[in-house]
Amino acid sequence: MGRTSDAREKILSAGRSLIELRGYSALGVAEICKTAGVPKGSFYYFFESKEALALAVIDEHWARQERDWTRVLREGDEEPLVRLRRLFDETEAMQRAGQQSCGTVAGCMFGNLSLEMSNRTEAVRARLQEIFEAQVDMVAAVVSAALERGEVTVADTREAARSVVAQVEGQVLFAKLYNNASQLGVLWANCLALLGAQAPRTPQGALAAL
């Protein structure tokens, strides 16, 4: 009947894949349902609109990314700047893996939707703002820890963190534009410059696994 327990997940998965591949505006509910293999009535049983689906996709994507960022930035006993570098390296690795699997750099879903939808739907704009603020909070905590250790020279840790997040988003955008994940290779050097920092000393092989 299309309203089985897995119908919502099928719609959500189809919506996520299509939004990542083609963006939001070009999609219609009929195409999403066809990709999901469910009748159109099932869509409106679970989602009142395409915008509601987009918000669900955004929340699902952020839940996964937040877990990854928490693991990298908050867990473990590595030095603050080492944790920050790990975030950049994992970001680059993820974009490279995506390029290898589908032939193109997908970029950041949040950045892509910000460019496409920020002037079209207030609900999406507000949710994306919340997510980017959460990212800034997480990076700010790391920058503050580095400042306490005397490893960075910044006047405002939150604004410094905002610049770091903006730099990551900008380089991911360039990687998507040029379809070249190597654009992300400058993240670490640029971050050190932004924070007025020197590259931290790490035990031999500590970064080899990044």
C-alpha cells in the first residue's frame, strides 16, 4: 500500500539522493516517489510538502555529520589543533570518496542548499543557520582550548571559528566547482594562517592514519 513501515525511509533516502545529485528546485514529488518506489499518496502521508521532506533530509544529514564532528573534535585526548586538522583531513577524504564513487565532487549539502534555497524558504534558511552556528560552536571550543595552551593568537575565538567554518565551506565549494577534491588540500595551511598558529608537533605516525 506504500504506507508500510519502510515507506518513509524509502522516501527520505530517495529525497536525499536526488537533492545531493540535482538540488532541490528541479525535483518534483512524482519523481521522488518514483525513485522511492512508493505511490504519491504515501509521500503526503509522511510529509506535508516537499519543503517538509527537505527539512527532514537536512536533519538526517546533520545528525550523521554532528556525530562525526563530535568524534573528531570532542572525543579523545589529542591536542586541539591536531583534532582540527583531523576534521579537515576527513572532510577531504569524504569528498574524494564521493568523487571516486560517482565521478563528481558532491560538495556540502548544507552549502549547496544555502546557495539554492536561502532566499526561497524561511524554514530551510533558519534550520541551515542553526546548523552552521552549531558547527561554529564546536570549532570555537577547539580554538578556545588551543588559545589556553598558547597555540593560537586570536582576539575572538568565536569569530575565528566562524572564519574556519567559512573557509571549509568555501574550499568545498571550489572543489565542487572544479570537480577536484585536491582543492581541499590547502585547508590546514589556511587554518594555521587564520589562527596565527604554528603546526603542532605530533608523535610520529599520529597523522598518518588521518
